[in-house]
Amino acid sequence: MKRNIILMGPPGAGKGTLAKKLMSLGFAHISTGDMFRKAIKAGTALGQLAEQFIKRGDLVPDDVTIGIVKERLSQDDCAQGFLLDGFPRTLVQAEALEELTKEINRPIETVVNLDCNEKELVRRIAGRRICKVCGAPYHIETLKPKIDGICDLCSGLLYQRNDDNEEALKVRLDHYNHQTKPLLDFYQARGLLHHFNSLVSSEALFDEIAQFLKS
Ligand code: ADP
Ligand code: ZN
């Protein structure tokens, strides 16, 4: 079983949805986006800082982001294996991660990249809704809740992320193309990169990747 994993792919490719499903295999799910959103909700200093960047679609500064991941990776639950979702997003972050995983002796074993075309990303993000309480993802056309606006799992209210609008998405895709996409070469050069087509159902994608991680 491969244990310490990076999940990569553009915004809307389905990283979060897949990561939540993969938690059933015992991974600690480390989503920098979720961590920032939690901090924003709690009104912490970190949240106030991150919010300025996130609402525009910009990246939170590297030192801040690397700091929260460093703290999270050293926690006990990561010893069974961790799944990084949304980190690293820049070369500076990828280099810091390499140092960090060396220090704690938990090296990255594989990088799973979700391939998706831009038209589909826009469609997915425009219709995305998320449970305020448990974070479960929905889509207004393709992944509808049983009751409109209410989470199937916990009855929490569904909301639309304030960076899931056309303007912020353009900025996010731009950052992805210029800063994050080059990391594919970084991991390809290390022999860690594996591509998966995310234009399949979330169940089929989970099955394929779970199988791959177990092999
Ligand atoms: P998505 O993959 O759908 O864009 P995420 O939840 O991963 O969403 O991230 C949401 C926002 O949080 C990003 O647009 C960015 O502002 C911030 N963020 C998350 N991860 C990072 C990171 N590794 N470096 C910098 N900013 C980040
Ligand atoms: Zn819920």
C-alpha cells in the first residue's frame, strides 16, 4: 500500500471529493484549502490573513502555507499515511515539502494527478455546493442532494464558496497553469507522477485510484 501521497490537479478536478473517499483507506486528509476555510470561519489571525488572498483566487503566501502543513504533518495520525490535497502549489512549497518529509522520515511515495479539461472545470465549479457543517461536496446538476440545499449526510446547509465565481476562478486557473502545473515536471523527474482521467464518475475514479494505491 502506498501511503504518503500528493493529490494534484486543477481546481474543480475533484481532488477534495476523491480525498474524502480515500480517507476510508486510513489516510490523514490534509487539505490546505479546508484548513484555511476553517480558520476563516473561526476568525483566527491566520483566517483573516488567508481570506484576503482566497476571495480573489490568489495563493496564500508560501511561508504561511508551509508553516501550517509543517505543523499538521508532524501529528500522530499522519504516521499511518497522509494524503496532501491542494499542497504543494508552487515550486517553493514542493522544495520545502521535500525537506520536511525527509526530516520526519515520511517520504512522498506517489503523486496522483487528476486530468480534466478547462470547460469541465468551469462547469463543475460553477455548480458546486458544499455542506457548511461536514464539507461534503454536491453539484446542482450532477450530484444533487435528496432535499434541495440540505446535506444528505448531516442535514447541514449547503453553500457556494465565495471563490467559486467566474472572476476568482479565472485567477485560480491562471495560478494553476503558471505556478502549479510546472510541478508535474518536478515529480515526473522523481519518477513519482501518475496520471488519471477525472472525466469519469467519482465512484469509478475512487475504485481506480484505490486499486492503484493498493498495488
Ligand atoms: P481548489 O482546488 O478548488 O482551488 P482549495 O480548497 O484547494 O480549492 O483552495 C482554495 C484556496 O485556498 C486557493 O485558491 C488558495 O487561495 C488557498 N490555498 C489552498 N492551498 C494553498 C497552497 N498550497 N498555497 C497557497 N494557497 C493555497
Ligand atoms: Zn454535511
